[in-house]
Amino acid sequence: MKHFYPILNNLSLNFLTFMSILFLSSLLINFEGPSYAHNFLSKNTSQAEIELIQSNLGHQPQSFIQCFKRVKDLLTLNPGYSEFHKSPVTHLLEKAIPATISVTLPSFIIGIFLALLIAILTCYDYRLPNKLVDLITSLVNSLSCITLIVLAQIFFCTKTGLGFFPVQGWNIYNFLSYLQYASVPIFILSTNLGCYYAPLFQAALIKEKDSLHTMTLRAMGCSRTRIIIVYNLKKCLVPILSHITRSFPYYVLGGNLIIENYFNIPGLGLLAYQSCIAGDDKTLLAIIGIISFCYLSLQSITTIAIKIIDPRIQTN
Amino acid sequence: MNSKSPNLFPTTLIIMIAFYLILTLSVRFNFMAQDWNQITANQYASCSLTYPLGTNFNGQNILSRVLQSLTNSLDHALAVTFFCCLIASLLAFLVGLRKKKRLYQLTIFLSNTLDTIPIYLLIFCYYQAIRLDPHKLYYIIIAVFWTHPFKSLVNQVLTVASHNDILAAKHIGCSNFRILYKYILPKMYLPLLAEANLVFISTLKLETSLSFIGIYNDKTINLGKMLAEAVGDLLYEKYNNLIASSFALTLLIYSLTLLKNIFETIRKKKA
């Protein structure tokens, strides 16, 4: 029972956070956010004109009751109908989520493996490769995602470079076409993620490498590879797991806004951007709801998983 | 982690700050880059003494545009960082020194809520306000980014506030302000600088990304907008714009990362 209460406490706190996220987003969207009515307005429109257009379109005036209604609709899994896309929001999400996951999930897995590989390699104390790895990771981290995207596109997709892949688009009908269209976005995302996480994982592993129990294992004649992979990595599981679960929903479900926009991938990032520009507030709120729900659920699962991995950690 | 020698600290810091200060001041006082929005030459003019980096599609000087963009980005990031750190440190000192559990829980809850929503989605929620007044973009960035320095600083303040010297000062009747000024602030400036650096980098990256996709102040220029222009130039196989803007952005972020590493090294050494 003593383990049950902290978990319940954590779950209830996460539920409260979820509710406040929905209400905050709904409030912002309602009073300051994009609205379909704004597509029919010029820059210096008066409040009376806005209200007239909203009433012509059948929109309710901005109010707190409207915010509550939106949150209630979302909680009852009825996000409504998108006027811009002329389709129910649930159908839009059903189409966007697979496209996003098919790019971001492989890149997330590859990125994490790349980061772990870099971190493990640097634990071997070879001076030159370590310096090289340090230089590459800091350079890639300093490169903005946009620069990386443009450079990768020039190198892989244009005639100036290799020209192996299409410049942009998403026309998937079999695995080969998937590889054709998704390879470059996956490469960019995984490189970015790998180089971002490598220093974090490296720091956790190096801390373990200098610990007493590692020295004891080394004195007992254990090989370095065995020590790093079997003992040190297991010890670092808690920070690594918390890093991974923290970014998982953002990367996998949130998609990458820039990547999806640039490569024209019809995922959640592109849908969110189009909804923002076109004033499709219902879709935007639904996307926020999904991502926040996944983030908070994963956080709860991680808390329980960490408790199982290391029972000494206080869950509350 | 990159571990740079702390001996590098004064030299690197002075060179970097001097470089960016001279650059910003020169642009702000109109010594350089005044012609960033003027059409002064032919389309895609090649590099020359007058146009060291050539011109863009509209015949505008790329070097002037890069310098103006860098200055604008630095100005915005500096303002956002200042206000974020101010809010974070005030709240952290208030929560850490007063030790009010409810206030602590409330601020942590608020920061967790703000952290859970991806920042770009929150900005989209506020899109209409930004469209009418582009400066409102920075209000929302400040409203979200104070959480990161706050979480770090509040832990630091709580740790420092439980030290023996501070407990002793409290017992002999020192006021909270005196404790803050005399004992806590000297121990907080390095963590604060490190956090400020992180906020600075995040703001730069976020502003660039948002400008790249088209959410920007259309009266000024920044690096994201330049990169978006550079993508258009690729169709004509012209790379000057891309190289100049990418290099400027990378150099700026790299130097800030270097600075962050120096702060961390000193912090670890002191700890």
C-alpha cells in the first residue's frame, strides 16, 4: 500500500496538469488564438466587424463558457468538425498520426542508439576518437536544425549532391517508396537527436565509470566492454530512461514542425501549422490534447518503471 | 561533456563579448549594415569589395543583411533572457527563502504545465495576437522559458539556504534581504549565468525556426527569415545567402555553447 499512494498521487497530479493544459490552451485559442473568422478580416479590423463575421459564420462569441465547452468536447472525444479541412477532426488526426509516427519513431530509435553508441565509445578513453566525437557532437548541436535540413537536402536530394532521394513530398505505396521519401527526414532527425543526447548519456556513463564499484570490477579482471555494457549502462538506466521518456511524445507524436513543413510530410506538425495559419482552432486544440496526454501518461509510466528499476528512489 | 580548461575563461569571454558588442553597437549606431533593405545592385551580384558576400535575389547586400539579422536576433534573445532570468530568480528567491510549501508547489505545478505543452503549439494558440503585434511573440516566449532557470535556481537556493552560515545568520536576526544580498547572491551568479546562456541559445533557435516557417515580424530581418530566402535561392544554384546565414547562426550558437561549457567547468570546480 505504501507504494500505491505515491503512484496515485502522481497520477492525480498529472490529471490535474492535463486539465490545466487543456484549459490554458483553450483560453489562449479562444481569446488570442487563430480563428477561421480571421481569414475574412484585414489587419486593422474593429471588434464590431469581427463579431459580425463571427455571427455570420455561426461562431459563438469569445467567453469562458466557450472554453469550458471546448475542453468538455475534447474530454468526451468529440473534437468537432474542421471548417478549413472540411472534415471531422478525428479523421484528420487518423491520417496525420501514422505519417508522423512513420518518420519520427524510426528516427527516435536510431537517434537513441546513436547517442548510446557515441557515449559508450567515448568511455574507452581513446583520446583522438573522443576529441573527434566531442567536436562532431558540438558542431551538430550548434548547427541549427534548419541548416542541417537544407544541407542534407542539397547533399542527398539535388543534382549538386548525390541526388538519390526526392527533394520533398510523401507518396507512399510500398516499403521502397517509404524508404525513398522517409530516409532523408529520418537521417536528419536521428542525427540531430543522437548528437543532442550523446553528451547527456556520456556524462551519465562517465560518472559511473569513475565510481568505486567499477574500479572493483576492473581490479577483479572484468573486461572494459563487459563493465560498460553490463554494469555501467544498467546503473545509468534511470537518467537515460527519464531523458528518453521526456522527449518521446514531442518527437514521436508532436512530429517535427520544421521537417514536416519542409519535406511536406502530412503529419501532425504540418497539420498544426496549417491549422494555425488557416485559423482551425479545433484541430489545434485536439493536437495539443493528444500530445499532452501522451506526455503525461508516459511520465506516469516512467515514474512506475523507475520505481521498479531502483526502489530506493522516492516516487513522490 | 566537453571539458574546456577554465584558464581559457577570461580570454574567450572577453573576445566573444567584445566581438558581439562591437558588432551590435556598430549596427545600432548605423556605422554598418544601414543598407540591409535597400536594393543597391543587380540580382545575385558576385562577391566584390563593395559586396563581400554578394547580393541576393532582390539585389540586396547579403553581408549587411547578415549583420542586421545577427544584431536583431541578439537583441531579442538578450531581452527574453533578461526577463526570463529576472522572473525565475525573483520567484526562486521568494520560494527558497520564505520556504512556503504552497507557493513552491504552485510554481512547480505551473512550470510543469507550461513545460508539457510543446512551445510551438503554445505559440500557435497565441497566433492571432502575434499577427496583430509581432512583439507579442516574445511575451509568450518569456512566459514559457522562465520555467527552466526557475527549476534549477530554486533547487540551488533551497540547498544554499540550508547551509550552516545562512542558518546562523537567520538565528542572529539577519533580514531576508541581507541574507539574500550577502550570502545567497554571491553563490548564485554562476548557475544564473549558465541558465541564462541556455535560455539565450533556446530563444535564438526558436526565433530562427519560427521565422523560417513564416511567423515573424515582417518589418525587420532575422536569421530564420534569411535562411528561408536562401532556400529560394537554391533553385538558382546560388549558395551565398545560405552559407552566410548558416555560418553566422552556427558561429553564434557554437560560441554560446563554448561559453556554457566554460561556466559548467567553473561551476564543477567550485562545487
